[in-house]
Amino acid sequence: MSDNLKKNWYKYLTAALLTLQALVFLIFRGESYFQVHDNLDLFMAHYEMLKKGGLWFAHSVSAPILHGVSRDLFGSEFLLYNLLYIILPGVWAYLAGYALKIAIGMFSFILLARDVYSDRYEEYKPLIVITGAAYGLIPVFPTYGIAFTSVPLIIYLLRRVYDGTWSGTRRRPLIYLAVFAYPFLSYFSYHGFFILCYMCAAVIILWIRDRRFPRGIFLSVIVLSAGYIAFEYRLFGAMLLSDTVTIRTTMDHGNATFIQALQAACQEFVNASFHSEDSHTYIILGTVLIGLTVINISHIRAHRARRILSDPVNLVMLIIIFNVLNFGLYLWPPYRHMLEAIVPPLTGFEFARTAYFNTFLWYAEMLLVCMRMYDCKGKSADRIRILADILATAALIAVMFVPQVYNDFYYTCYNHAYKIIRHRDTSTVNYNEFYSTDLFDEITDDMGYDGEWSAAYGLHPAVLNYNGISTVDGYLGMYAQEYKEKWGRVIAPALAGSPSLKEYYDGWGARVCLYSGSDENTYAPLRVMELNDDRLVADMDELKSLDCKFIFSRIEFSNSDELGLDLIGVYTHEKSPYTIYVYGL
């Protein structure tokens, strides 16, 4: 037993940590604490809205949000993550997506590592499995978590294309079919566009290096492009086949100076940005930087300095640096305008997302450094090997237990432990409380709601969208600039007294909400909503012009009579932290 444990320690450790994650979410299910910002207040509500309205496969129809925008502005029905929301109830779709992100990440990472190091895979296996598990668990943007963790898979497929392993008459179509189908796991706006750019660069580099045209990779560019168009046909139609001017053209992507842009790049190098926080800061960053220093000094001491230029550890680091430099420089207007001039149809496109690939590259770099530690010879070889195992394990534990934006496991454990120890709730709400479906079922039944346009105050419009209520407000990253200007007239009185919110709406505009007239956050997902200003400040004539009939508010308006609002009812429910005041216009 002890020999088996010693030999397979990494398997038992990985299984134990994955089992712990599974048990936590299976026990708490809808009482789990998932990140709200850019998560529950966004795609989860959209998907439930599409499901309730029977719109997933519909064409030439409007969705009941932002006074009726095209259904095509929402996710494709042909992506794996979205498919989960078509066939499963909301919370189970979320948990299934979470589990698939981990499974696909581990599988892709281990598959690629086994392919690259096929001759020494068994020797490196503990490092590969542990690092692969850490990579699968990275707490990135949940909706596109599978897109993040499947990156090693497309690299593996392209290696098969390039080295001709699958070049037999029968196998060749299968590998190209796999390349075509890869977008089922991916997402064009986050990864696909950049994967294709990297592939085009690879065609040029390999052509020069090998002195022959890499036909397989070139053909793969065409095949993969066709795959993205097929699987995300709605997105391409909205981006390229519509003449509607969208808010992407007026978004403020930053006006940093060149020095500030470089500082942003350095910050991104150390701490990954919001959607791609990958926990590399805590263990991996230090390990990699020390490892790079030792490896390159050893090359110099051994009089083989030229190998520094071709060492895989350095090549991966150069790509990481390129990605963060592009991220930072995108905030510098001259650089951004140059990119938009090269590709005019993609004006407003987030070219800075090359940094998203560093989530994979940091873990690949960690594996490369630890494998070098495994390769050490001499009296200290065993101790260095053990140190490599310890560092890889520490990186895995950091991913699970260090608080990060989308670390749902950590926050679920923290909030429930807090309730047990302190005998009271935290300020945040869980999945069931955020959407409060029992409460809104009671409200809509009581008031005889029949699809009338409505708005939210004191809560995210997503809560209404999730519960089948049509809204003139909402959260959407691309819609008509004309509607942004229309809504701007609705909230103009509030923005006049809220300089930071005015800057936020004018420069971004994705959150179409009724804002505070006193610069307060009116949609924070808190258990107790306490605003100093309980007025509704808005142009009611403009709001009525959008056919808005109801306002669902967590705040009792002190100026409802002045605005001509009728209080229809006050609603609470034992399972919800909300008290909802429904006003009629």
C-alpha cells in the first residue's frame, strides 16, 4: 500500500482535490456562491431568457431585452457551453460547464504534453498530471472557461497536421474534421481570431525555417476559419453583414500614455486581468523567473549562449511578453488606431485579448521549468526532483484556495463557513437568492404580468431577464448606438448629478440601467441594499416612449407621486433577500 501511494501520489492528490470540488457544489447546488459581476448578471440570464422565450434556434426575431434587440446578438446554439443551457436547468448547466472546463483543460494539457514528450512521458507524468489539473482549475471567465482551457487541444491538432502523423489517406480527413469542429469548444471573439492570427504567423515562420511551404497549416487556417463561421454564424452576421452602428465604435478603450501602457503591460505580466485571472502570481511567477535565470546562466557558463535563443523555456516567455505588451499598448491610442486601420470591420474589437493565451502559457512554462528540475544530475538530484513536485503541488493548491474573481469554489466554501462560524449571512447572495425565482413567480402571478416592457432599479436587470420579464434595460456588449443615445436621454437627469456614472455610461454603455442621481451603485448584488438617495431620477417621458409599463425596484421611491408612479404592490419571499416594490407608469 505504501509503495503504491508513493508511486501514484499525484493521482491520489488530484483525485482528492477534484472530489472535494465536486462534493462542495453537489452539496450546495443552487446555494453556491458564483461570481455575479460579468457572470450571473450577464450570460446566465441571457441564456435563461432565450430558453424561456423559445429563441435559441429562432431567426429574424427580437429578444425581450433593451426594448427588443436581435436574437443574433446572443450566443450561438452550436457551442458546447451554450448547449448545456439548452438541455439542462440553469444551475445544473452552470455546474456542468464548470466541470467540463476542468475536464477539457486537464485532458487537453496532458494530451499535448504527452505528445511533445512522448519518449519521456512516464518519467514526467507526475508533473504533467499535477500541472494539468491546476490548469484545468484556473478560475477564468466561466462562460468561456472551456474556450480558455481547450487551447492546448488546438495546438495538439495542429502538431498532428504539421508532422504528418495523421497523414494517411483515411486519417487525413479526420484531423481536418477535428480542426473544423474545434470552434464547438472555443469562442471567436476571445480566442479564435487570435488563434488564426498565430497560425498565419506560423505559416510564414515555418516557410522560412523549413524552406518549404507548410501546406497543412495553411489549409488548417482555411478549415478552422470555416469552422468558426459555421459554429458562430450569428456572430459573423452581426459583425460583418449588418450596417447597424453599434456601441463598439464609441467605447472608450483607454487613453493611456506610452509609459502608462508599458506599466499596464507589466501589471498584466504579474497579475492577469479580470477575465483571465489564472493564479499564476503566487507560485508560478516566482518559480518561472528563478528557473529562467538559472537555466540561462547555465547556458552561458557552459559556453552555449546561442542556445538561449532556441530554448523552449525562453521562447514561451517571449510569447508571454508579446501578449502582455500587446495588452498594454492597446490602451495607447496610436497603437489601437493602427490596428483598427488595418482591420476596419473590427473597429472596437478587443485586440488586447492576446493576453488570454497566457493562462495556458504560464502553466506550460511552469511545466517546462519543473521538468528541467527533474533532469538535474548529481548528489542533489533527488532533492531537486522533490522540490519540483512540491512547487507543482503548491501551484495546484493555490488555484483552488487563493481567492480570485471567478473562484466559485473558494467563495462557496468561505460564505458557508462564515455562516456556520458567525451564525449570520455574509453581504453577498448565492445563485438561488440572486435570481429569486420563487419571489418573481409570485409577483408575476399576482400582477397578471403578460410580457409588458419593464425596468429594474436596485437590482440587475438580469434578474428580470432570468425570470421571463421583458426589459427596456439590460447588460449587453454590442447593440445599436442609437439605443444607447436614446437611453442616455432617459437617464440624463441622473447622470447630471453622477459624474463617475456619466463617464462610465458614455465611455462603455454596455450596462443600460436606471442610474442613481447621487453617484451611487444601484445594482450591487448585496443582501441589504442601502442607498442614501431613495429618489428615482429619470426622464419619465423618455422612459414611457420605450413602452415601459413597470419598474421593479428594491427601493421605495420617495418621489413616486412627483413622477406619477403608482405603487402596484410590495413583495417578499422567505427564500429571497429582496423586497420588491412594483411601480406602474
